[in-house]
Amino acid sequence: MSISAPRYGAASVVRTTRFHRALAIVRRELLRRSGVGTILVVALTYLAVTLVLTINTEFASLVGTLSLSTFETPYASPVWPFLMLIVATSVGAGSLAEDVGNRSITLYLSRPIQLVDYLAAKAAATGSWLVIASVGPGLLGLAVILVLGWAPASLVLSGAAAFVAVGFLASIFFTGLALALSSLTTRTLYAGVAIFGVVLSLEIAAPLVSGLTGNSSVAYASPVTDILSVAQRAFGISGPYATDPVTSALILGLVGAFFAFFAGWRMSRVEVVGE
């Protein structure tokens, strides 16, 4: 009988890719923001948009005035932008502020992950909630209309494309704004108040200053006005518009991207080395 030393072996360590690490942050952030408040606001958005869209379409089909512009009704009221503002505050105010406040960003960035991956994951999670709230209700309402036979399929498809275009532009802007303001503080409450304050202040001040000075370019400062102008063009409503729809679309997209870039610059200045 011989006695020999045991042999030990270990499998090679396989590092996860940057994509999978970022995807893990997206999943965590989506679940983290799926609180009762967020669910209620998103559900209210679906209920309001679907009801307004279906009721108005049924009435238009009965009186013979059905057209692509019929689907623009949810955007004709300030209720939809206000609901988007609430969703942006619920899912975006604490996206960066909480991580800096509780120092969990130290754990994130001490792992083999790039700052750009971290920010892209946060933007993807926040933007996903906004897309769900901005695009989903319109598509659901159009699906109901198509099933009930109140509008032809070609018109419904055109309406779906318009909802997707306007919803994505609004989501880009609100995502960038939420990330930028969330990066400036460690308190979620402060970031939420700032998001509300910026959008509502611009909505009130821009038309007022534009009217007093006679300078129509000032109206571009209001994101709600820009969204409305883009929606009117997308749904085939004839002008004159408060702002040029193409210029408004560019402003929404570029300003949203600039805000996201600012959030990245701001986070790069944050000290993440634990004490």
C-alpha cells in the first residue's frame, strides 16, 4: 500500500465581459426603481393615454373625421408631459445620487468596470422606464383600436411610428436631465426637486419671455413646447407650430446627450476611493 500526496487542481478563472457587468447594473437598477410609486405612476400613464386615445378614436370614426392627427390627442394636454416628469423623477432622481451618498459607487468602480459602462447602464435603466411609460401606452391604445376595428392597419402603423419617435425623443431628454441633476447631489430629494423645478420653470418662463420680447427663439428653451411641436408634426397636424419641429427634435436629442455627458464629467470628478 502506497501513500501519495493528494493532487489539487483549480479551473481557470473566466472574467465576465464589460457587457455582462454593465447588464448586471441595468438589471439591478430596473428592480431598484420598481417601487410602488413608480408602478402607480406608470399605470396611471397607461390608463390615461389609453382611455383618451380609444375614446377619441371611437368618436372620430363615428363622425367620419378619423385621421393620423386623431392619435395626437394625448399630447394636446399638459397631463402627458407632467406624467413623464413624475416618471423621470421617480426613476432618475436617485440613480447617481444614491450611489454617491451611500458610497456604493466605490464598490462599483473598484471592480473591473469602466465609468462609461457604469453611466451607460444607469442611462439604459432610467431610459427603459421612460420608454415604457412614453411609448407603451400609445402602442397599447393603438392595439386596442386595431383589434376593435376602429381604424385601418395602415393608419395604426403610422400612429405607432409617431408614438415611438416622440416617445424616444422625450425619453432621451428626460434621461439626460435626470442623470445630470442626480450627479450634482447626494440627496435624492434634492435631485427630484431640481428636475421638477427646471422643467416647470422653463415651461412657465420661456413662453412668457418669448411673448414679452417678441423673440420666438426663446420658446425653444421649454422642453414641453419642443415635445408638443414634434408631436404635432409627427401626427400630421398642420402648423403654425410654436417652434420648428425639426429644430425642436434636434434640441431634445442633443440637449439630452449633453446632459448625459455632463453627468459623466461630474462623476469623473467624484472621489471614489474608500476612506
